[in-house]
Amino acid sequence: MMSMTCHNLDFGFTKTVFDLYACGCSSNASFCRSSVRNYAKSSSSSRKLVDRRRGIALCRVSSTKTPATLLSEVAQGVPPLLDLKKASSGPISLKNLFELVADDLQTLNQNLQSIVGAENPVLMSAAEQIFGAGGKRMRPALVFLVSRATAELARLKELTTEHRRLAEIIEMIHTASLIHDDVLDDSNMRRGQETVHQMYGTRVAVLAGDFMFAQSSWYLANLENLEVIKLISQVIKDFASGEIKQASSLFDCDLKLEEYLLKSYYKTASLIAASTKGAAVFSGVDSTITQKMYEYGKNLGLAFQVVDDILDFTQSAEQLGKPAGSDLVNGNLTAPVIFALEKEPKLRDIIESEFSEPGSLNEAIELVKSCGGIERAQELAKEKADLAIQNLQCLPESAFRLALEDMVLYNLERID
């Protein structure tokens, strides 16, 4: 395990409870959510807070239990979990979530292709494929949402150039990592489209990924903020550490949950945590706030990875945009498998044989489902989501904070 002096990598099952009742409302968060659902329609230039003069509660999640019961369970070591059916009156749309920063994202999209193509025309066609492959732009959206939420706290009237450049750097690093992942995994499809290395060959794909890592590092250095430079540089190192940990543990049925979470941090959550913390740093807020934003990104990133790993078992190849069960067949054991291995010895035999028998992959998938691996992984994802929501309580109530909370719930709704 690498030494990380500034990162709090607490992957234990920390027991948390939401401050859901401070506003005096009941557990009817469906009403609360529907009351503020129109926040995304408000003008991004006005940046108005949700109107609380009408007594509208700002709870984003709810529990089916009373506060006394929740507190009693915390004392007994029982972690409260989000109840999505109570938390939302309908599916959360990423389009609505990102509406608050739509102008910011549009500018970012215009800049990304020119960044790659301006100095390297030979990579332009690959760049068009890279940035036009239907990505959600979740990470830069998080940069903009945290930037605006913390800018309000710091009384900034507008985002800085550093905020915007950070979002571009984050998306370039993320995209470069995906290109290299596809080469390493020999994946032919990404988001339902052919991968760069499938279309242009491994040489161009590796060069495109290398160039974006190098270009992002150059832009990062020119931000001239040592704290952010160290933060993002650590992410690039974490990517390599994650790949090494994954490669060294393929088909290892003795893999511990803590090791899985650390690998997930390296490969997914590290970049998201750096995105949200870096945004807060450039707003100039107190270090306690920037650390909370780091923890928010870390827990959101871990929850996203666990949900993705669940979907690898529960969705079709068409829904996933890649073959279902691809992680398992390649020997990458994720949370559902780790939990199922605790109950089903036969699953170990199948995995350690590396699916040598016909139909063994489908049998392994069914064992994971029947042994409760999916349900326990869902609980893990909800626990990390609990922590992410907790981390946002330091921010003032605003449309941007609500969108950050909704991002957590959107992720969980993918497995609801």
C-alpha cells in the first residue's frame, strides 16, 4: 500500500445517521423533493437559493424509521441506509442535475477537442471519437457544481479561470485512463461504441492516451497551485497503482473487501475526490471545507464503483455497452463476488478453474445472485452514499448543494 499523507482512506463500515430532522419535517421526503424539483429550471445566472420562506423542507433523503429508532440502532452498531423509494418521487435525470452548469459544460465541450487537435492534427479523428462517445461529463460537472457551491460560501461572484481549467484537466485525465483501460482489457466496445484502439489500432490509442496525460499535466503545472498540483499528480499515480493491484489479484478468491475498496479508490474514487477538493481549493474556502469536499468525492466515487460492479451482473450487454459479466470472466473479483464467496464454496472452484468448463460463467453469475452477493453490495453502495451526503452538510443550502446530493441518489437509483 502506498503512503498517502493527505488522504483519509477510511474504508471501514462507519456508522452514520443523517441530520434529516433538523428542519422539523417528517420522513415524507417525496414531498420535500417534489417541492424543490424545479431548482434545475432556475437561471444559472441568478443562482438563487431555494425559497424557504414558504416552509419548504430541504431534506433530500428519508428514513422509514423514527429518529429515536435510528439513534438506537447507531448505538447498537446498525448502520442506517438510504431508502430510495422514500427519497425520490421519480427517477433523477442527469440532464436536470447538470442544467445548473449547462453553460459551463458547453464551454468545456468546445474546448476539449481543440485541446487535442490543435497541436496534434493526426490525433483529431481519434479525439472526435474520444470526446463524442456519449460520456456523461460527470466529473467536470462535479467540478462546476462544487465550484459554484463553495464560491457562494466564499462570496465569489463568478468562477475563476482556474476552476474551468481544472474541469478540463479532470476530463482529459479520465478519458486518457479509459483509453488505456480499453487497451489493457482488449475491450472492443465503450458506451455502446467501438473503442479508440479498435478503430485506430493500439498504437494510436496509446499515443492518444499518453498525449492527454501529458497535456493535462502541462495545464496542471500552469495553474501554479502547489496543493492542487500535488492532489492531481497523486491521482495519476493512483491509476497505475490500481492497475497493478488489479493485475496482481486476478482470480484470487482470497481477496479481502478492504483490498477491493482500496483498488476501487485508486481506479475511480481518487479522481472524483481530487475533482471536488480541487474545485473547493480554487474557491478559497477554509481547509475544513476542502477536506469535506474531498471526502464527498471519495465516498461518491466508491459508491459509483460498487454500483457499476453490481450492474455488471444485473444488466444486459446492450444496457452496459459491453459484455455482461466481463469483469468476472477476466478474473477481476468485485464486491458482489467477494460477498458471495463467503457463502458458496462452489463459486471458488469455478473461479479458480478460470471458467474452463462450458457454461461455468453463467453458473457463477447465478451463484452470485442466489447467495445474496448483489444485496450485500447494494448495502455497501448505500453506506458510502450515506457518508457522501453527510460530507455535504458543511455547505450552505443552495441549488448547487441539492444537485450534489441528487448526484448521490441518482447513482443509487441505477440499482433500485
